[in-house]
Amino acid sequence: MRTGKELIGLAIVDVRDGKKLGHADEIVISPDDGRLLGFVMKDGGLFSGKESIVEIGDVRSIGRDAITVEGDEVAHTPEASAEAFREARGSDRSLVGRKIVTQGGTVVGQVHDIVLNEEQRRVTSLTIGGGLLEQGDALPATRIVSVGPDLIVIRDEDDDGAAPGPFGAN
């Protein structure tokens, strides 16, 4: 398990020729179900460079020090990316920074970061700051009911018998 912030800056490497194509500048997550859709890659320095898209289907591995792909042709323009990728990136439904409210109407905090299972390639929890929860508290993604344009709605804590939300699917 790794946080989204730990993945930002990782080198994206073509394993066929050992060439560094760029680095992960942004992680794109489906706000509908928490799946990792891919990465926005920059090929220059941290604050400059051309932006390309690497979709998750083209990722061979997410390692400790690099994200590996097979061939530089996997990097393409944002316009050529899959519709789901473009919608997730273009929507105003990014998880980080969004406030969280329970179904009962209590604001519990704001998303500080995401935690990903690299093998399953999906969000497993959110780290929270502010509100009722302490900075760094983990909120299981299975409690997420919906991600809307304004807030993330989660099940109330005492509603443990409810079926997992859309982020709980395998």
C-alpha cells in the first residue's frame, strides 16, 4: 500500500530499452469506484516539460522506485486517452482536498491523501485531516457512498451492516 503522494515524482521507465520517459506528475482515479486509471507524465523538470498520459493498462508494474512500461508508444496526448480517463481528470471530482460528510450530515474532515493498493490498482482508504477525525486518520474506502461535485458522502460509522459502496468492489 502506498499513498498517492508517494507515487508522485516516480520515474516512468521503458523496460525494453531502460529509458526514463518522464515522471508521474498526477495520479488519475475514477471518482465512481476508486480504480486507478493511470498517470499524467511530464518529461522535463518538475515544473516544466511536455505532458503525456500513461493509462493503467499500459503500466507493467508500480515499483518502489519507478513505474515501468513496455515501449515509449504507451505515452500519448491527453486528447488520445480513454474517455473515462479524460472524464475523471476533467471532472471537478478529485478526491484530494474534498470535504467528507456522513449520510447523517456530519462533516468529518477533508481528504489529505489517498492510499492505493498497487496490485489491485484501486483506492483502499483516504487519509483525513480536520473535522472530527485527526490529521492522518485513515477512512476505509468501503465507507464511501458517493463522490459528488461538492462533497464525498460516507456511511455513518454505526452503519457497519451496510453493503460496501462503489469503492468496495473488487
